[in-house]
Amino acid sequence: MKIYNGLNGFSKLKHAVVTSGTFDGVHYGHRKIIDRLCQIAKNDGGETVLITFWPHPRLVLYPNEPLHLLNTLEEREALLAENCIDHLIRIPFTKDFAQLSSTEFIQQILIDGIGTKKLVIGYDHRFGKNREGSFDHLTQNSHNYGFEIEEIPRQEVDDMGVSSTKIRNALSQGAIEQANHLLGYKYHLTGNVTKGDEIGRRIGFPTANIFVNSPIKLVPADGVYTVRVRFEESWYGGMLYIGKRPTLNGQNRSIEVNIFNFDQNIYDKDLTIEFICHIRGDMHFDNLDALQTQLSKDKLQSQSILLRYEK
């Protein structure tokens, strides 16, 4: 997959099969669009082109409205690279770009810039200034554009429509298994291991404190999770805590992972956390002994979940 920053360095194609969108999460619904894109390109001897936007348009258009994303830019591109995308065009989304009308977007980007022969879009996809462009607009004017248009219907999993917003909401409520189901893979985050106060070590549950590298990456709801942890090229089981540590009168939200059967110095190293299951919410304990007792139960439960997961 070749990656372009805007149309710089991109040469107009003879037979471009194109889709566009933010693709936050690269979830089940997105992959249905990509699968169809690849099928058309294979049948017609074309090349696949995926147009995406960075930063996310909502971060530019509504900077005062908080938005956390399912993927960092690097994660999104890594997920897209697993598919049959020949060309990934990353359009820098600015306020000036947002002023392009749908007609200008079609002419400047799709026709003059890429050479689109077939455009595949998802259900209710909108584009151009004020999201004025639509599937109906495209089909009504396709004779002027010189390319075909196909819309992929809304994708459902167990009668539930798949969307990035729905997945974000599930994660924000701790519904990890639902989010993973809609994503089609395990939700994950990457962070750097920082120094903590080592209270976990004192009670037999040493933890690695994680600083998430991206401020816009969505961190799931507070609580305790069964997870898998990747360090370098190896995976380990573990349990992860997210919260303000009420037993210790904590003020700041922390992310701490206890890695099973692991004893290495990993300060200043990066870990990737893969979420398997939410096992309980955050809790206040009267003392460290009570916390230790609960952590022992959490570990046994997580080990049992991981045994089932690995079968």
C-alpha cells in the first residue's frame, strides 16, 4: 500500500476504483466497503484508492466538542494495510478544505486528481461543504462525472447497525465485548511505561503504569479488564485497571496493567494492550488488604477467561 499526503506525488490512474471516508476504527462495516472495492478492482483490472482525512473533520470543525477516536493515524493506516488497498491518500483536513463544495471535491479530487472510474461509498455517506454531497446527488449527475457509483447498504451485526459512534459509545460504557464484536477485532491501545508509586508491587500485584501516546485515543470506561499485552514480539495475559484509584484517594485517572508470568524491566518501553473482557467497575476498598483480596479474585477470573480465549 502506497501512502500519499494529499495528492502530492500521486499520478492520475487509468482505472481507479475509489472510496472515501474517515474510517475511524476500520470496523466491520468499513471492511465490507473495502472488500467490495477490491472485488471490483480485481474484476475490472483496476487499482484501489482509499481517500481518508486527517485530522478527523469533527476535530477541525468543532474543536470545542470533545471527541476521542478509535484509532490513531498510525493504527488506522496499519489496519488498512492489512487489506488490498493499492493507494491510500491522506487528505489534510483544514477549514479551507472544508469549504470545498461537493462539486469541487468531485472535480478536483475524484476526477482531475485520481481519475476515478468507479466510486464505492458507504450507507448515508456525505461529502463536501456542509455535507451537501450524497449518493442521490452522485447518481443524478453521474453522466457529467464519467464514473460509476455504488452504495454499500448499512451493515449490521446481530441486527445492530455498525458505526464508529456506536463503538465509541460501547467502549465509553465498558462494553468491550460488544465493541470488539462490531469492530471485528480486539480493541487495543499503545502507551509508554512510566514510573509509578509501586504500591501494586507491595501487595503482590506489580503494575506497569501506561501513558497513552495519543491524547485523542479513546480510553475505555473505568474498571478492571482482562487483557493481552504485547511487549516487543511476545504476547502475555494480564489484567488492566483504569480509574482514579479511590482506595488511595487518587486524583488523576491512571492506566495500570498487571502482566501475568512476567518479570522484566520495561520502564520507558511501549506496550500494546488488547482488551478481552470487562470484569468489574472501579471500586473503593477500606484498606490495602481488601484491595489485595479483590485483586486475587480478579486475577483468577482473568486467567480463566484467557484460558477460554486461547482455546
